[in-house]
Amino acid sequence: MGFIEKFGLWTDPQIRAAKEVDQRVEVEGIEVIRFSFPDQHGILRGKTLVAATLKSVFSNGVSVASSLLMKDTAHRTAISIFSAQNTTGMAEVRGSADMIMVPDPTTFKVLPWSPGTGWMLCDLYFRDGRKVPFATRHILRDMLERLEGKGYDFMTGLEVEFHLTRIEDPCLRPEDSGQPPKPPQVGLTHRGYNYLTELNYDQLDPIFDILRRTMQQLGLGLSSLEIEFGPSQAEMVFNADLGMQPADDMMLFRSAAKQVCRRHGYHVSFMCRPKLPDVMSSGWHLHQSLCDRKTGANLFMPRKEGEALSPLGRMWLAGLLDNAAPAAVFTTPTINGYKRYRPFSLAPDRAVWGEDNRGVMLRVLSGVGDKASRIENRVGEPAANPYLYLASQVAAGLDGVARSAMPGPSADAPYTVEAAMLPTTLTQALDALENSSVYRDAMGETFIKYLIEIKRSEIRRYELEVSEWEQREYFDIF
């Protein structure tokens, strides 16, 4: 009996999918398979194995070093793995002991840009069959199961902005390496400010066409490709879906876009506010609603004219507002992302909601009889870990429902109305998360403590770095 069967780690749909994948690999001539898991930052990591090992992997999984979950965004190990008592308090990760990647056969894809290559997402387990508590796919699944227990399904849709540039210098000289390495030097693909113009779209059409075909071949439900406002800024919108699927799709979309564009001499960045001239910040707007598990009915749809949302929808909305500060760690997990929150910028700066208003944090799009009634959370950055972003919304929404909270009136002037301000730094967001009983109860004390430690490590490195601003400000005058 293999590891997966011994601990009962696959559902019946996964067992059936494994048999189908086995057949596809043989029939389609797949030569290698990439087994990947999303780390704490939403970056795919894993191993590539030859196809002949598939039966073994489907029995026992793939071992991988647990230190991969202890790293910051520079890939530096931020939590000691050799001390007698590391800050996680878990002996299972000491000495970078192995975890087991258990593949999810329902996520199998054939990568269009890499002939003969299959791909699969994995979940992380310790050797005794327990879930690794830092594995973010588990965290979202647990939150979704809480929803299901109440008779709800979580429906979300992705609207993702990013910067698409041409690589002028890949910066692959030995002196360009490091933690982090020197990023590639890039040129613009369009000069910006011509929002949604056909001329700018046509300039990007050669690479857009490649991206479109890739996303469609991957089955990611691509709906639209758009030219955004800033120089070299673009957007892709995806159809809404239930449960885990949108988070899995976001992981594959980001990774696929970067790989495909790199092969064609382009660079895609999901960094919120890159250091480009006249740059506009990129956001990730998350559309969300609850559906009845039995009927599929939209439970946010208002019942009568004059209501923005149903009573359940209003309580969910209030939960998102009340927990906006600690949730920022999950929606905006980078130091850079907080440079987007500024007034009169089509990005929020305070926790307010409004009906069809692009200046608010929570934009309500609804109507009596409108089956697409939903809340659009405009607070997120495109670099966010999708599992934590979605899980944070469920935790906050359920908190509002549990308290029968109400959101107050719509904000027609979102940048001047009196309301709680969003955190202006990652430090402020971490302080709010540290004091949040909602997220400690939802995600566990161990995980919250672990994530805060990793993010504070990034902040410490940032604060020790001498910036260009400091050099300009002080080097000559003093």
C-alpha cells in the first residue's frame, strides 16, 4: 500500500482522474511531468520527473525539502531550520526534513509551450500523512469546507492587471546573480494613456495572440484581453468559477504568462508598481458571491428594488470592510503593493463600499433578477497568493455573517468620506493581523505566526537597503 492510499489522501474524483491521466500520458506521448506546489508567496515550486515515474508518484508522491516553506521573496531562508526550536515550533521541518508532494490528478494539463510536458498541482503532507499547516492550498480548501457546511459555494472571478514589456538585457552575467538577482532591463510595448485604444492593442497583438491561445489551450476560461491605462500595462479577465478553481487558474496563468513571454523576448511582471517612468499601479480585482449549494442560486442578489444586496450579501460586505486591515496581508502581501493605495487613483485608500463606483474598496454590482450580482474587491495586488486572497475573503465574510454585521451607507465620495483607512505599509497590515482573532481562528495560530515572521524578515531587509531617494536627498547636501 502506497503513501496516498495508506492515508486516504485522494477523493473518488481524484482516483478516477489519476486513471485518465495515466492513459493520456501514454497516448499523447508525454515525456516529462512537472509536479508543482504553490508556496507561501504564491510562487510555483516543485520537481520535474520523467513520465515513466508516474505510477510511483501516484502511489507515494514526491519528496521535497520543507525549507522551501521557510523562505522570503528573495528565496532566503527567513526561519531557521537548524535551531533546536524554530519559530514555527514544529520539529517536522527541522534540518529541512522532507515533505511529500501529493499530486492532484484533477489539475493535470499539457503545457502548450513545452512539447511533451505535463503539469500537475500538488498538496503538501508530512510523512505521517498530516497536512502541512503552512501549505496555502490546504488553507483555502479548509475555508471552503466551512462554507460548504453552511450550504454555500464561493463564486469568484479574476480581473488581473500586469505590465508587459520587451526584454532588452536579460541580465544573465555572473555579477547579476544574487538574492535577489538583478532584474532584466526592459523597454515599453506601448506608451500608455490611450486606455482601451485599438491602436495600442494592435501593437501588442502578436504577443497577445500567443498568450490568448495559451490560456485557451490550458482551459483557463479567458474572457477578455485589454489595454490598461499605464505604459506597457495590460489586463486579462477570466470567467467566474466555484471553489478552488479560480485560485488554481490564477497560479497557472501567472506562471504560464511569464514563461511563454520570456520564450518570445518579453517580460511579464505582476509586481504592483514597477519602477518604470510614468507607471500606473496594477491591481487584482476579485469578484465574489455566494451560491446555494443545492440550487446554484446567487445568494447575493437583492430581493427588492432599492437594496444593493441581499441581507446575506450585506453581512458579507460588512465582514470584508471590518476586516480590511488584517486582510491586507493576504490581499497586498508585498512592500511595493502599498504604494498603490492613494486617493483619486482608481485604487482604494480606505475601507468603504459603493454601488458601481471604481474609487471604493468594495464595488457592488447588482440588481433584482441579476444572477451575476456580486461584490468586486478592488484592494488586491496581482502578486498576491491566490489561495490566501480567497481564503481571507471567506474568513472575513463569514465573520460578518456570524455577527449579523451591517456595512453602513454607500460612499458616493470614496476619497473624502470618513472611514477607516487602509494600511499604508506592510508593517501596519502585519500589526493588524497580529491582533486579529478572526484570522487566528480561521487559519490557525501556527500559520499566522509563521507568515508574520517571514514578512517581517522581508521588511527588515528592505529597511536596511539604501534607496535612490536617500542617495539623492542626502549624499550631496550633507
